[in-house]
Amino acid sequence: MDILFLLIPLSVVLIFFIVAVLAWSVLSGQFDEMEKFAELALNDATD
């Protein structure tokens, strides 16, 4: 039972960290124009 006092806060901190990294990547434009790079890879393979 004592381990829950460690694991639950650790899990909450980990969730906040993951959400913060995801928010940072979305706001910094990491997911903009994702189709462009896929098309470039396909076009390079056919040339």
C-alpha cells in the first residue's frame, strides 16, 4: 500500500510531462504540413 503513495504522484507527473511535450510540439509547428514530406518521399522513389 505504501508504494501507491509513490506511484500515483509519479504517474501524474509523467502524464503532465507527456501533455506538455505534446503541447510544445503542436504549438511549435512539428505537425504542420505532414503530407508534404510523405509526398516528397514517394516522388523521390519514382524519379
